Amino acid sequence: MTRRLTAILAADVVGFSAMMGRDEAGTLARLIDMRKTVFDPEVARTGGRIVKLMGDGALVEFSSVANAVSCAIAVQERLASDPTLKLRIGINLGDVILQGSDLYGDGVNIAARLEALAEPGGICVSGPVADSLGSRLDPRFADTGLQQLKNIEKPVRVLRWLPDMEPAAALAEPGFDRPGIAVLAFDNMSADPEQEYFSDGIAEDIITALSHFREFKVIARNTTFTYKGKAVRVDQVCRDLGVRYLLEGSVRKAGNKVRVTGQLIDGETGAHLWADRYDRSIDDIFAVQDEITQAIVEAVAPETMNAEFKRARSRPESLSSWDKVLRARWHLGKFLQPDNEEARALLSQIVASDPNMSEAHAGIALCDLMAMLHVWRTDTGAAIQSAKASAEKAVEQDDNNANAHAILGMACNFARDFEEGETHLMRAIRLNPNLAVGYGNCAALYGVSGQYPEAKAAYERAAALSPRDPLKPFWRGGFGIGAYVAADYETCLNNAQAGLRETPGYASLMRQEAAALAMLGRQEEAHASVGRLLDKMPGLTVTRVRAIVPVRHEDDWERWLEGLCRAGLPE
């Protein structure tokens, strides 16, 4: 019994039983002819091995992922003009068990489940297949996100293909030069070589988790693991793989204890951006693996983004679309009107040259919402509708962009479409369970909806995932309004003042500080707070705040407005 990593193609004839019931002899003749003239020749051309034929189905093994996909596309394109015989095809790259000439294991089972998901005449491939091919993957494949497959423990990322599909925006964004990151196999420093499954498992899980972030191009495991056990130079590996960042680590197990170390390195400069050590007792080895993976991803993702922000700010000349997105995010995080206008201008430049770039439309939506919140735009309703339209455009261009769904959820919230907003926020988190902005915007939704415990939990999760995020003040505001409408004025005040120490002048937190002070009976301080608020936003009134802040329930509205009036904000 031998294990190996291989590409598996599963194919099946659509509606075969019904066709046999109508015309047994004719159906068998067409099936045999299809195999003889189309299927078998294409398998042979691309170097596949037919493992077995199962009536109307087939299982084929390929040593090359590219050849497996090439074979599937060629077969489906050749059969596209035949309305009488349609195949579904699924392809997976995974670990299989070879016993005799047959193959077994999850690698095979996933291919079969993918085949069942495919449309007639279509193909479904798993995330590892797409990751392995990278930019070589046919642009007609569309990412459908994570899918729970029958009898498969973990969700599988699925991409689907049909011969008449337009190229997918998510896989064909010209100029979107995302930074690459490679995760090397973690070194097994234990005395027991059998513990290698644990060190490999951590690296594999980190690769999977990071691949949910659209901001990164993550190199597939079967590529990075070719360096396993070799002495490597970081700069050389980064050049070989075309990436900017490299994550490496080690695992040392002794008795019932395990120590995992990790470090993130900039391949261009050699700088160590992050390093940490995790010591754990092993009661449940898989739970420990999940916990450490989560901790590393929570650290690495924001550190990589912070490095990208710094890099983009230091290179004002000849900015790529990606650099412009990053600079725009940096400007947005300053929460000043000139910076907001600069951010919108940068993003508008991208849209002018590439109207299909989802991230640019999402960024424009965020600019409009921040301009409305800080009263830099006084046409509140128009600003909200403009933001929602831009966010909808972002999702239209790339329905699997978790960040776009998170911002559309935020826009829906301000438009008082609370249920639609929650739908998009949940979609964002399903697409990327480690998306800080998804949880942060949930904090805002729950806060204005009077769901204080949920707002608190969502804010804490967002802040843990991205503690230095430019949008953190907005998330704080969501948690704060939740505390306020729950009459926890002390928490609201402490949260607002902590946020204002981090981001002085952030409008939502200034309003919450004033209202909370008033409701706590600290009238003199409340008046002083409103004075600072009006210095920053002359002409602000209670009426305008009501138009800006989408508090969901009338009783909560009355309490919110009462605090502002008591603090001395003009009606």
C-alpha cells in the first residue's frame, strides 16, 4: 500500500439511467463512441492513466495538475456541440492510497464530490488545483468559495467552469499585483520523525487560511513543500517563487509538550517582520494544531498588510493598482477630509483604467460612507446610495471578494437595509473566517440593532484579528453605540475615550463621548465634549446625527438623542 500526491479526474455521464431507459442500445453505442473518439484519446494525449471505468463513469489519474485540467477542458469543448451526451467532471489534487492499480482515499472522494457539483458540460476543481496552477488556470473558472461536500470533514474551495463562461473577474484582474507569500514546511525538530505529520499539518492549515485573503497571492503547498528538508536562502526562495514574503517555522515535541515557532520575513529586504513562539500541552493534538494555526494567521495577515502599507507609502512614483489601493486605505485611516478626497481620487484612477477591479469599487464605497459619517458630505442620503451602488458594483465584479461583501453589508446598514446587510456580512465571514472587517462591520450592525453582547464579541474578534487596522475606530463606534443603547454608559464612555486617544477627532466616538458623559450626569464635561465636536464639525445638529446614524429601534433612538441634547448639541 503506497501513498502519493496526485491529480484525480472523475467523470460521469449526465442522466445516463434515464437515457438507458429510453434507448439502451443507442445510449451504449454513443457512450462507446464517445470514449473511443474523444475521452480515451484526450486522456492519452495528456498523459493520464484510466484507473477504472464504472458504467457511465471514469476515474483517471494524472501526474500533472495542468494536464488533468487540459484534458477536462478539451473533452468538454469537443462534446459541447453534442446535445445528446453531456459529462460532469471533477478534479482534485490530493493524497491517495495506491493498492494494486486502484486508488482510494479522500483525494479520490473529493474528486467524485466535485464531479457531482459540476453543471452538465462543466468542470469543478478544488482549491489546491487552482492554487497549483495559479495564473495558468483557464480564466473561465469562477471561484464559488468554500463548499461543504458530503462526507468530507472540512469545507473545500470549489471553482467551476462552463465552455461559454466569461473570464472570471477574480482570476483576471489586470494590474492587481498582489504581494505573494510562501509558507515553507515547518521543520520537525522532534526526535520522533513520525511527528512530521503535525509540523506539515500546521503549515498546510496556514496556507489554507491565508488563501482566503484576496490581498495575498499564496503559493500552493505542493510547490513550497519541494524545499522541505533543504537548507535555503530566503531571498532565493522568494525570487524563485515570485513572492515578497516568506513564513517559516519549526515544531519541537517532547513528552506531552510541543513548541511551535514561526517567523515572517521580507524577501526583498531580509527584515524579520514578525516572530513568535507557542508552547502548548498536547491533550488533543488536532485542537492544538488548529489553535496554533489560528494564532499564527491572526498575527501574520495584519503584519503583512502593515508592511505593504509602509512599502506603498514610500514609493509615490509609478504606483501599481495594488499600491494605489494600499495608499488609499492608508489615507482613509487618517479620517481627515483631504485624505478622504485623496483616497477617492486614487481609487477613481484605478476604475478609470480598469473598471472591473472589485477592490477599487469597494474602496470608493468606503470613502463615501466615511465622508457622510464625518459630515464632509452633507447630502447624506445621496452619499449612502452612492456608497451602496459602488459596493454592489464591487460584488458584481467579484462575488467571492469577502472584503467587498463586508463593505456592502456596511452600506446596507447605513441605508437601513439591516437584513440585507447581515446577509452580506455573513457571506463575507464565510468566504474568509479571518476577515477582521467582516467582524468589525458586524459589531456596527449589532450595535445599532441593540444586540450589545453580539456587538462586543464581534468587535473583540475584529480587534484581535487586526489590532492596528485603519478601520478599528469605526468598529469601536459600533461596539460603543451597542453599549450606549444598552444603557451601559460607563463602558460606552471608556471605549470612546480609548478610541479617541488612538484616533483623535474620530466623529462617531466624539458623539458617543458627549452623550455618555451627559447620561452619567457629568454635565460640564459633556458640554466641553460637544464644544470639541462642534469645533470639528461646525453646524452639526441632532437632526443631522439622526440622518447619519442608523439606530434600528425607536426606543434606542430616543435614548441616543436624549444624551446628545443633554450634552448641548443643537437640535
